[in-house]
Amino acid sequence: MPPGSAIEETGPPPIEYIRKGIVRDDRWLYGRLLFHSPSLLGEKAVRIALSCNSCHPNGHVNKDFYIEGLSDGPGRIDLSHHFWQAGQEDGKSNPLDIPSLRGVGHTAPYGSVKSFPSLPAFTRHVIIDEFAGPIPAHEDMMALMAYLRSLDFKGSANDAADVSTSPDMRYLSLLEAPLAAKDLAVLDNLVDLIRGDIGRNQKKASPKAIRLVTGLLTIREQARRGNFETARAEYRRLTQ
């Protein structure tokens, strides 16, 4: 990125407020993982480690976000610039405020320039048209919707039910289903996403993170060899 750019907040992440009654099942958990994964937004985002969470940390606004040449001030970004994809260039410098996603499930219609009646339609537009990301699979969209719709406007400091898990959250439980089904494609994708999340949350490699990544690679390697019982044993070891 150009000198002077910053896509991560300088301070601690804001509290993640989740609506009461939300079931944090595997779909929700996978949606949260995708929200934190640059691969959802395509090649340019991967190169600069930009995820949905970069602009909208835990659903809030990253007021420190700034990319030289694309921002005219912190917390603003031009998404119609050829940096993202040539076909979207409008020849103008028109950064917009990064919006909050808190309560986004109840704020239709969506969009600052184009208006979309539904959250899935707007989200597809952001991923495909603005960031030139790949067309998301149906399962990925449903998971992402489950997470986005769980974000609440506000929470009570005295009610732990409003606050989600910590920033170093592990997603290992997502591996159980593909290991049981012997689904290598899903397992490969999850291992890559979880490894990436571990790396982004580590300022430097810790022994715990190294053990976790090593265990993930062992699970994948054993599964690829057809040794699913060994892979499941390693999974159980990591989740104990």
C-alpha cells in the first residue's frame, strides 16, 4: 500500500454486540470467519490483507481507515476507483464515509450511491462489483447473512449475552462436519481460512499459534492421505 496508509484500527477492537437470542451455530461461526477473511473480497483485498472487518471492525466503523489516493480523510474510501477494478473507474475522486453495520439487518434499503432492497443483494454488489471479488457460493452467502443480521445496534455492559467472543476466537469446531463427511474440499478451504485468521491476529508467532497451525496442517495432510481417523484424533487433541 502507499506510504501513510492504514487499514487496521490503532487501538483495541470495539465490543462486538450480538442480538439476544442468536444461536451461534456453525453457520453463524463460518459467516464470522468469512467476515474476517480477505479472500471473500478478491485478489486486491488479499494482497493488502483487507477484509470486511477491516472497514467494519466488529460491525463498527474503522475511523482510522485510510488508503493514500483512495481516501480524502480517515474513515472514508473511494470504491469506484480503478485500483479495485478497471471497469468501475468513474474518473472522479469520490470517497464515501464507511458505514456502520450495527443493526444492518434492520436498515433497508442499502447503499449510498445505488440502492438495494435486500441485504444479500447489496452484499453481492459490494463483493463482486465494488471489490471485484469472486461470486460467493450460496452457502457462503447464507453464513455471511447469519452473521451480519446478528449484529446489534448496541449492547448492555451488564449483559454478557450481548457481547460475542474474543478477537482471538478459534473456529476449530467448523472442522468437525467435513472430517465426519470426509469432505476434502470443504476441509481444505476451512484450514486455509482458519490459518489466515490466526496469522492476522498474531503480532508475532507464539508457541500456541504455532502448535495450532501445525495441528491444522496435520489434519489436512492426514485427511488427504485418507487417514481420517488420524485426522480426527488430531482435531480432538486441538479442541481439548
